Amino acid sequence: MGIITAPASQGCHDELTQMLESQTALIAGALVLLLLLTWKYRALLVLAWHEYIRLCFMNFISGMSKEERILNWVKQNAVVGNAQSVVEAIDKYCYEKEWAMNVGDVKGLIMDKIIEETKPKILLELGTYCGYSAVRMARLLPPGGHLFSIEFNESFAAIAQQVIQMAGLQDKVTILKGPSQEIIPQLKKKYEINTVDMVFLDHWKERYVPDTKLLEDSGVLRKGSVLLADNVICPGAPAFLEYVRNNKRYECTNYPSTVEYTNMEDALEKAVFLG
């Protein structure tokens, strides 16, 4: 009796089926992983869309930078000498036209409350950008109070200066142009700033810890000085949070909120220097 064997074509078919099933499972797994990563980093993807893809298109169409478009909007829609109208005009633009990296109206209300509680005479800002937060803070300073804002980008500084003038706050705000790591050590001698009552950190997140240490080493922090850091969740400042929360020289409070002009999770961190 002869041995019956399966046709060669049947064996090839089975191998092909197994191969297709393996590839399908692999593709499905890769898609699931991609979806999970997309969900996990959705906030960064949204910001990347606004700050790179859409921004390039808008710059090409208008022939201007986003910051110049914001300035033009303020000039057309705000009331000269009215700081609140400048703040509201920028908020409106960022909600209806283009996203921008201001502290925004939601976190801005938290910042307003902290300033009203702190009543800083000397306030230092790290990262001026278009001048939104400078205007927002300076409008709440007590009589005789002054805001010094550090900005290394000259074009941002020039735009911010015009926004501040539109708000009528040019006598209360001084923009210090240059890198924070160069200006902070000069605050006492060059700018005659002995101590600061409050510092708002809203520049490069990787500079939060080095600049905090520079502030400590330069002696401009006094007992009770308040550090307020933006975007500690998104895009995030984990090194700063670890530094101040595990440092006996600081007393910290976290203020959960959302990324400016979105519903994505973010927070402000207040760290009071204890000396």
C-alpha cells in the first residue's frame, strides 16, 4: 500500500496563511502601540501641530511671524493705556486665531491671586515672550513696584516692549535682553537689584533648575521670596519639581490647571524660599 502525501501546493498555502496571520498580529500590535503612544503624548502632539506645522503655513501666508500677528491684533483691538484690554485682546486672539505660549487666562487667574497675596515690590520674570504675562503681572503691582523681565530673543523683546507700551506700563516694566544665565549673576551689581520678592519662571524648562540655583547663589532670594513656575506638567519640568520639593529651603504648593488655551492637563508650582 503506497504512502499518501499532501500536495505541495497545500503546504505552501498553509505556510502563507501562517505568515499572513503573524504579519497581521504584528501590524495590529504595532497599531495598538501607536495608539497608546499617541494618547500618552497627545498634548505634545497638539503643541507640535500648533508650533511647527500650522505655524509654518501661517507664516508663509501672512509674511509675518506669529508674534508680529499678535502685536498687530493688539494694536487693532486693545485700548491704548488699558492693560486689561491688552490682556483680553491677546487671550481672544489665542483662542480664536492661533495658539501661543502665554500663561493664558486660566492659569493667569491663579497667578493674579498669588501676586495679590505676595504684593511684590520687585518681581523678576524669566521669559518675556510677547509681554502677555509682564502686562498681566505689572498691572497688579503695588505702588512703587517694578517688574524686570529677562528675554534672550531680541525680536520677542522688541514686540513685548510695544505690547507693554500699549498697556501703558512702560514705567513699571524693564526688559533685560540676554540669556538668563548671564543676567542673573549681574542682577545685584549691574542692575542694582538686591533682592526679589517674586520670580515667575516661564522660559526654557531645562533652565528652571540651573537658574533657580543661580538665584540662590547670587543672593537675590530673601526669606519669603516666591518662585512661581509655569508648565510643570506640560511640557513638564520634572527636574525642577524634584529639586524644590525635596529641598528643605522651599515650601511648595501645586496649582493644577490646564495648558494655555486648551483643556490639556498642566499646573503651576509655587515654591516659597525659606532662607
